[in-house]
Amino acid sequence: MTAKKLTRSTRDKMLGGVCGGVAAYFGWDSTLVRLIALVAVLVTLPVSIVAYIVAWAIMPQEPATPWQTGTDAPSGPVP
């Protein structure tokens, strides 16, 4: 069994991929996580912004798949 790892998303991101990574880790919808982050920003402005920046700096980015790097991409149309 593979252990889950908290990483920044490269596919589901708007700014840094932190909310997309948190959503993927917990199995939640990324829109819900973004709404929670927005409420946190509105309620605790400086603290939540600093927390997001720290998470962005600390969380590793998820590994790129061959399709994202451009190698081993299928030739021709994908069904």
C-alpha cells in the first residue's frame, strides 16, 4: 500500500496548487477547500496569507507525469 503524501497540485491549481493538493490529500472537492481558504483570508487576513505562503514554500510539488513533461506523449489523437 502506498502512503499518501501531501503535495502541491500541478493539475488542479489557481495560484500555487496548495488548495488543490490539500483537496486531493483529503479526498475533498478543491472548490470547497478554496472557499474555506477564502473565508480564512477574510477572517484572519495576515495570518492566513502567511500560512498559505509558508505552505507553498514547504509543500513539495507533485511529481510530473510523462504527459505533463511532454515525453512519452501519445502520437495522434487521444480517444
